[in-house]
Amino acid sequence: MTTMDNDVVGTVPTTGTFDVSTIVKNHRVHGSVYTSPEIFHREMETIFRTGWVYVAHESEVAEPGDYLTRRIGRDPVVVAHGKDGVIRVLQNRCSHRANRLCNAESGNATSFRCPYHGWTFSNDGSLTAVPMRDGYGEEFAKVRASLGMVETPRVDSYGGFIFASLAPDGISLKEHLGGAMGAIDRVLDLSPTGKIDLSRGWMKHLHHANWKMVVENNVDGYHALFTHASVYDAIRPAKVSHVPSKVQTVVRDLGGGHSEIDYSAEYRKLDEEFVWYGRIPRAKLPEYVEALEKAHGPEKAHDVLVIGPSHTLIWPNLFLAEMNVMYVEPVATDETIAYTAAVIVPGQEKLNERTMRRSEGAMGPAGFLIADDGEIGMRNQAGLAARGPEWLELSRGLETDVEDETGIVNHDKSAETPQRGFYRQWASVVGQEIPA
Amino acid sequence: MTMIAAQDQPAVPLNLGAAPGPLPAPDADIVSFLTYEARLADEARYSEWEQLWDDDALYWVPMRPDDDPAKKLSYIYDNRNRIKSRVAQLNTGNRHSQTPPSVMRRLISNMEVTETDEAAGTVTVASNFALFEYRYTQRVWAGRVIHQVRRTPDGLRLVRKTVHLISAGGPVDTLAFLI
């Protein structure tokens, strides 16, 4: 872990407000944003405590009693589908002496019993049993009703993606998603039922890099020709060229920290289905194509199969990675866990098996793509130990960005427009007041 | 309050389908073949390693030992064609996560024959392994490895290799070398 250059940045306070303009300009960021423990602390207190954070997908807790353990920033939580049908996000901590209550990754249970002293909580979070209660007196009776598992004040979902906010007040989820809602819709359009399923398991990959390095890279249209050259050289050419001048692929800052690489214009120009899916002929997936045409009509189904899924980062921790979904969990300034699931289309097993095999090929710790992204991220973090230059450059395409109704677009897919959008949002959040 | 939340599941159960009693050791030629496979993987001799595989190959690293790969995502699920691609990528010398390649030595031991199919000419051997990897820092990987080997007129061929990592519960470090 490196320390930041105090000469330039000054001291980063861990409470109160902080003038972020000392470390983030509109087209460059200071190296300390990736290495400073104080900045990491501020991120956890602001981005992950005040805003909406992706926690789980409804398909993973489909039945009453289903639960999962996850994190919001550094807070361990239980995502629990209560017997009343409500999905809650509860702090994973016994209200008695703070033992982590739920230790399995997932399961089905109507209640959680603390293994330490046997306190028992319903899966709606309420405290239902305290063993040997005669040992408690009036003081306990006064507070007993308030000793449920602490419920995350705001939980909402869109398209099955469950988001939570640890802050009681703030913008609605729909306002938060803004321009990124269309990216979720684009994935759902690929399912004849309008629903997707993410319950086939998450690959858990340890990245030795700051969490922002991991997510920024997901919408970087510049690196593929270099980082992933070995795939294109040895196995198959890229689905469409990564040379910006040869394609109509764009990058887009959707606002609110969300951004994407959008291949749809290029794919529509080719007017060919499944370019994004190994160029498989539609005859190989007749049941799927038929169901999709039944759902959308032949014209829209064709367009959906031409443009394929989205390649979109949803601020701060969710990446719609075409037929995969990735989310990240920051661990420390230089450590991040990336979780990746395959996008499963209910009822389309032929498609789904192929999708899982494609996920394993590209993603996760052994994936042909992501293993190398992980390596590059680790080397980025290692490079930051060098104190100079102090700033990272994000100016590519700055003069060619154009604003339209969809956001800030750059027709050069290698432009750093998504990263500039990411840090504009970052700067608006990380400097805000942190209570002492 | 009938059901109680399940506690942590062990990442690798103690029994992976082998019979409860002592099992025979493999024949000497099988032991040599598995030791050779380990040495080729350790020494990043990718193309020679690839040559060990038969056409109906499966190289599998599941996330949980009892997963059905048709229903659950794995870390690696390579058929023969995917193995070829994996090796081709490593052979570019530009697979950054293996450039430079990991320096490795693995021990493979406790070999037990769990199944012999005379008609198919296959022998299944379950072993424990410990792998020491050095790349910037030293890491240890360990688990149960199950090889299915076929006797052919051209010698022994590898049909199936399943690696149950004790750390499969994750998070898993980058696994771009041949495990």
C-alpha cells in the first residue's frame, strides 16, 4: 500500500467535508485516489453509505425463506425473502453481542439463531426468542422491541436487480438509475419472459487492485487491442473491430456515474443477429428465437438479436457485462473481489448452457479475458507505488465528446468519456460531509 | 421457528464418491503418466501437455464438488476445443496473467483407483495435490484431483481431469496457469 503525496493533496480528512478538486480534475485523477486509506475510508462512508448499491438479484431469493449473505461497502448484510413476501436487507449482526448471525452464503430458513447465546430472529428481522429470559429485567424489557436485526432503510429493485441504500433519505432508485435503466431493459429484452435469472452461481475472483480500477476497465474501449491481443491472435478475431476508426461503436457517459460501450450502431449497420454471441446462426437456437418472436413480434425480435445485451457500468458496483453480470466488493485500497454470474434466460436451456460455457471462457479467475484484466489491474496498482507522475490522464476524446439526449457520447470507442463521467460522479459524492 | 439458518458448508466434502475402504494403488504406468502430466503443467510445456488429451476431453474446475455443470457455473469447464484455445492463448507469450509464467512445483499423492472400466479401457484415479506457485509472491493451491486415463493402442491418453480446489469457495486468485 502506498501513501499519497501530501505535498500536492494535503491531508484527507476522514470526517467532515473534503475539497475533492485537489485530487480530481475533469480529465485527470491523482494517484492517491487508488492508494490512500483515508480516501478509501471516505468512499466507504459516502458512496457505499449514502447512495444506492447493487446487492442481489431477485432470482437468487425467489422463494419465501431464501436468503443470501452479501456486503454493502464493508457492512455484512443478509438479503432475506421474508415469509410475508417482502425482500429485506438486514445487517448481519446479532443485536445482543454483535456475533455475525448468518454464516452460510445462501440457504432457506424462516429464522436465524445466533450460535453464541441462542438469540433468534425471524427472517423479517424481528427478535423472536431470547433464551433464559428470566435473567433480564426492566431495563431490557424497555428496549427489547427495538432489538431486531437492523434493517437497511431503503431497498428497491428494477428488472429484478435489488439495490439498497444505507441512508434513510435520498433520490429514488429510478432517479439514481436514470439513463442506465435502458441498459437493464436491453438485457431483459433478450428474455421471452422479460425476466432473467442469476442463480447459477457467482465466480469469485480476487483482484489485487483498487475497486475503481476494476470497474473503470469494464467500460474502457481502448485496452482490448493490447490487454486482450492474445485472445484475438490465438483464438478468434474480435466480434467487431477494436480499431475505433473502423466501427460505429460508441462510448457513452450516461450521467450519475453510469457509462457504457454501445455496440448497437455497429451491429445494426451489419444487420446480423448474434454477432455478440459468437455469430451463431439462429437455426441453432430455434426454440429461443421462436419464443422471442412470440414475445416481441418478428421485427423487434430481430433487432433485439442484432443489438444484443448491454455493456454498461451501473454506478458504483454493478457491471452488465453482456451475457454476464459482474459486481464488485471493495476490500482494501489494493484489493477487490469481483463476482460474475451468467445471464440465464428462463426456459431456454440450450441457450443457457452455451451462455455458461461462454462465461467460463471469458470471465472469472481462469477466463481468457478477465484473468488478464486482473493482471493489468494488479500492475496498475504496483505502478502507483512510483510517485511520479502524480496524475493519471483521462483526456482521450475530451474535445470530441458530444452531448445528446442519451448522455455524453464519443464516436471514438477508445475515448475516456466513461471514465470522465465516473470521476465526475465520484467527485460529487466523496467530498460530501461525513459525520464525526 | 422450525428451520434454522444453515451453517458454513465445507468447500470440499470428505467423501468424493470413493469407496469407504482402502482402494488399490494405480499401476506403475498410470502413476508415471500422472506424474508426467504434473511435470508438463508445472513447467509450462503447454503444447506437450495438450498432446496428452484425448478427443472427448474434459478439464473441469467446479465451484462446488457436487455441482452439475449443466446447471451451475464452473471456474473452468474446457472441452477439447477449449483446451486447444487455452493452450494457444498461453503459447502467444502475450497472455499477460502468465507472462512471465508462474514458477510451479506440485506434489500429487495418495493416489487411489476409484474405478476401472475394462470395456472402455479407462482407469479413474483420485489423488490429493499441493501446488506451490511463485509469481511475484508465493501461493499454495491444494485439493483433490481426479484423472480419468484411457489405454489406447498409441499409449495412455487423458480423458478427464477434475480439480476440486479446497479454496473453491473463493475468492480465488487468478488461475491462468494449468492447475
